[in-house]
Amino acid sequence: MPLLEYRCKDCGHLTEVLTGSGANEKPACEECGGKDTEKVFSSFSARVAPSAAASRCESCPNDTCPMR
């Protein structure tokens, strides 16, 4: 199930909603209760653990390897 964000056009609050894939109904604002919300494009972040090879990197100067 995707996690979608909706912004309230009345107060600007962001509401996150876990929805089914076919859901078309916009949620009410959880802050002010307003029904005028719009879907917001949101990005995601991923955290990747460094590999053993990256921890032994000797090609970057002053121990500044971006792969660590």
C-alpha cells in the first residue's frame, strides 16, 4: 500500500495517508478538518550501509570518501 501525502488548502498542514492502490477519495485534514486537500508529490530517502570495500578506500584524500 502506498503512503501518500495531502496538503490542506485551508491551513497548509500535511497529512500522510496509507491508501489502497485504487483509492481515489481525498482525506480530510487531520489538523483543521478541512475537506479541500490536494495530493503532494513526495520523495523518499534510502539509507545504504557502507560496504567493506568502501571502508578500506584509500583513493580519496584526507579520509573523505563519500562512499563511507
